[in-house]
Amino acid sequence: MSRSPCSFGSPCTSGYGLRRKRENDGLRRKRENVFEHYPPAWKFRVLAGVRGNGRVQNRQLLAAWGIAEGGTARDNPLNTTLRQPGSWNYNSAGVQNYPSAAVGIGATVKTLTNGYYVGIVNDLRSAIPRTPEQIVRRNAHEFDTWGTGADNILRVLQSF
């Protein structure tokens, strides 16, 4: 069996392989730039903060929610507007940039647990596994209250 010049651990120097490596490197850089404003391990940290279950469905929901929110507010994956010491406005809607990942995660958790998002938080905590789509549909009015809109999150989930 012959080895490809682009196999694991070897430099990629042939035509097609080199082009694929460049394309993959470009996609990786694009992905890193798009998500670099997210705090490290933010989905796990938010789920831990709300005492939620870390199952993959909950992480998929948070990922889709963050993408549906859009924007690049610093350390603020769900674009909360909760002011915290050291935070500053990201936009005219009052979405905040946070001075650290810990402050941003804390603000997201405080916002989620402020009483307006009881259904979302209960579903994230639930022992009953639900798909991300089920959670969004069950709590559509709460996602609308947040401002993202349930329909926007469902569109992102369809692309996964």
C-alpha cells in the first residue's frame, strides 16, 4: 500500500494535497476568527453555572443559540446586556463586552437565571434528554424574550 504525500505526520507537498491543506488551513483560521470572542469551554461553563446537564444536545443548543445571536462581543457568546464591573457597551442595544471570560460567563448565567428563562433553564437541567429543537419549541417565547428568536435558532439547528 503506498502512502499519500499528505498522510498524517508528513508534509503535504503535492498539487491536490497542498491545495486541500491550504483550504483547510483557511477554514480553520476563519472558524477561529469567527469564534475567538467566545470564552474557552463556554458551553460547559454556562451549563455548570445554571446546574444544567452537559449532554451533547444541550451543548448543541447553546452552540446554535450563540451562532443565531451573531456578533462578536467579547466573552459574551449569547449577547447578554447585563452590566458588570469592567464591562462596556458592544453596541447600541446595550450588549456588553466583558473584561474576562469569568465575568462574561457569570453575566450569562445571571441573565439565564433571572426568572425570565425558567423553561430554558429547567430543560437544560432536566434528566429527560430533549433535542435542541424540542427545547427551542417548548420555550419559544423565552428565546423571543431574550431577543434571538426561536425561529433563528431553529434555522441554525437545521444547518448542523
